[in-house]
Amino acid sequence: MDNAQVHDTVERLWEDTILTSLSELITIPALSPAFDVSWESAGHLDAAVEHVRRWLVARGVDGGIEGATAEVLRLPGRTPVLLFDVPAGPDARPDAGTVLLYGHLDKQPPVGGWSPGLGPWTPVLRDGRLYGRGAADDGYSGYAATAAIEAVRAAGGSHARCIVVLETSEESGSPDLPAYLEAFRPRFGDVSLVVCLDSGGQDYERLWLTTSLRGLVSLTLTVRVLDAGLHSGMASGVVPSSFRIIRQLLDRVEDSATGEILVPELHGPIPDARLAEARELAAAFPGAAAAAFPMAAGVRPVADDDVELMLNNAWRPTLSVIGAAGLPRPAEAGNVLRPETTLKLSFRLPPSADPRAALDALTKVLTTDVPYGAQVTVGEPDLGDGWNQEPAPAWLHAALDEVSTSVFAGQRWRTMQLGGSIPFMGTLARSYPEAAFVVTGALGSDSNPHVPDEWLHVAQAKRLTESIAMILDAHARG
């Protein structure tokens, strides 16, 4: 394959068509169903899918991807999935199987606090950065995957049959995707390579591969002590505080001094390979584990050792309180003993932990022998499996070395463990245990996914597209 032609094709596609279409995609407020209960009637997810489908059809008709089809898959009551099916190139080995290239089109909420001139639904291209919600997480993925396939063909390379799968429930934990995987499994075929473009790395100088992803359990915890609020001067000291009770319950699951999770079912063993990987990364990038985050002045990380920070982030369970109800805004708070307090709890789990066992254990711990006999409700559970990569095949190592030389000017590719979750990777690993996995992406630690000023590093997205093209060609040839 002519790598120079791959580069030229990718550059042309991004500049001539991808940036325009991706910018238009940013304008669609396609909130994930967890953040928009009326998503079906709102139609934004469908609009995002249809927008990208039209672009994919154009690549099949005008882009030289002969025989490709773009289809919206629908199951009753489920968010839609966009499938772009590309037949194998002429030189692919007969047993190459199917390559599944994964991304998602649903988005996180807009949230406030965007910088002047920027907004969640307003695409802005500035200094090589494309700003807007969904630009980096993960709207670019379908474009990059398709451009990589087109570049392979234009450069005289080959690829196995490819299916680009773009879902619309990932930001809600991918609750709908397993049903599609089961219903359309014959259509997907024998998946031998999975390419996930929903991750990233610690810099934009090289290709980063993710080797593990944490699982997830989230739930709401409500403690109720009254049928109606009462004057705090009259009721306090007699009626227990719902907030104090919820603090006591949280102390059962987390050591408030250290952040250590106290429920054994939320823990899992750390493989030797991942421990060695963390040590290697810490030696190569000292201080990077903490420096990646904009901590307020004077705030210290939870540990001084880089390896410990990496393992905390990727292999140890953590609790984040991500929402609350029953608490009025300070300016509106009267002297009232409130009837109830609700917290939204998000537990990140090691890849080796079972989220179902973790939820059962948490429910038991939080609802048994409750102080003062208060009413406790555990609701809205959401589960996501973790994922740990098996050793990569030799052909993939060779392809990655070539990517480092050809695309990244000799900067060696690196691996890292990610503290986030992509639940579908665990589902795919169970469904296709023999498949090789390439989990990567254009995100950096400063790309601001889920928060204000999300942006895509356009040059890195182009380099990533080239890299995937080279990996596809290497896979097809074995």
C-alpha cells in the first residue's frame, strides 16, 4: 500500500467533506437517552443518524467505496444503530473475517460555562481545534473509520469486510447495543478485529492504545425521614437528618479519609501485565498522571506515586457523587428540616469486577439495618462491563510499528489503561473471544469531553485515520 497516497487521501477527505459534515453534526442536540427521556419524540438521535447516513451513502456513491451500503437498524423501544457495510477488498485473505469499527453519535448534556464565542451546538474551528459537543466524543469516529477504508482503496491496499457500527446510547451505558448484537449477529459475521475510536491518549505526538477499561455501576440513593418538610427549629434534635443518615450509609461503602471502597465485590485482581504497563508508562512520563488535570491552586493528588495514581484510576474502584436532589439552592434555602435527600452515585469498577454482583452487594449494604429506621430506596441502576485486552497478535504489533514510523515521525506507539468505561467493549470481547482489539481515539486529557469547551484535535484525528487505514491493510494481509 502506498502510504503517501493514504496520507493525501485522508487529508483531502477531512478538508473537503468531513470537517463540514462533522460541524453540521455538532449542531444537532442528540442527547443520549439517559439525559432526554423524550428522545424518541424529540427526534434528535434520529436526525444525527440520518445526517451521517447521508454522508456515508455519498462515500459509497461518489467516494469509490464500491458495494457499500448504509442502513439504519431499529429494534422496538431501542435507540437506532447506523450500520455501514463494506465488502472486502480483492486482495484480502479469504479467512480475514469481519472488521467491526465502533463509534457513537449520542452526546452528553451541554452543561453551562462554555468560553465566550463557544457553545455546545455551535461548531467553531479555531487553531486546529473543532469545538462543540460531540466533536471529539464521539462524532468524528464514523467519519474517520470510513475515510480510512476509502484511503486503503485509493492507495492500492486491501481490507477485510468492514462494518462501521455507530450506536446512539453509549453515553447512557450502551443499554441497547447488546440487543442489536444478538438480533443482527448473523449480519455482523465472524468478527476478527474490533476497532474502537472512542478513546484517546496522554498527548498528540503518537498513537495511543487503550488496554483496559473500567466497568460501571450507577444508582440513586434516597433517604426519607418525613412526609413533609418542617421548621428546623421545631423538628431538629427530634427527627433525624436525612443528610446525616446518607452520610452514614456512604461510610459503609467508602472510607471518607482515603477514598478506598469498602465493599469487597467492587474490587478485582490487577493482572501482572497491566502492573508492568503502568510502571513503564510512569517511567516514560513522570508526573503525567497528575499533571493531566486542571486541579485548583493548592490541591494535591490523592497519592504522590505515579504508578499508584494510574492503578487508582484504571484498576481500583472509586465513588463519585454526580448528582443530588432534595437540596434547594443556597439562596433559596430556608430553615427547614428537609423530608429527604437523594444522591446519584457513580462507582467505577476494575475491569475484572462483576457489575451485577457489585450492584447486589451495594443494595444490601445500603438498605440493611438503616439508622433510625429511615426509608431508603436504591433506584435507577445502570451497569456496564469492564474490559481487559488479551495479548495482541504479531501482525498488529508490526502494523503499529509501521504507524509510528510512517505517521508519527518515529514517535513510538504507547499503551495505557483508561479509567473510563465503554461497556460495549466487554460485550464484544465475550461475543468474539478470538478477535483482536484496537481501542484508540483522538481524545486527549485536555479535550474536555462531558464538560464545557469540548474540542477535537483535527491534526490528531487525521493521523488517527491514517493509522487505522494501515492497520486495516495489515489485518487483511495477515
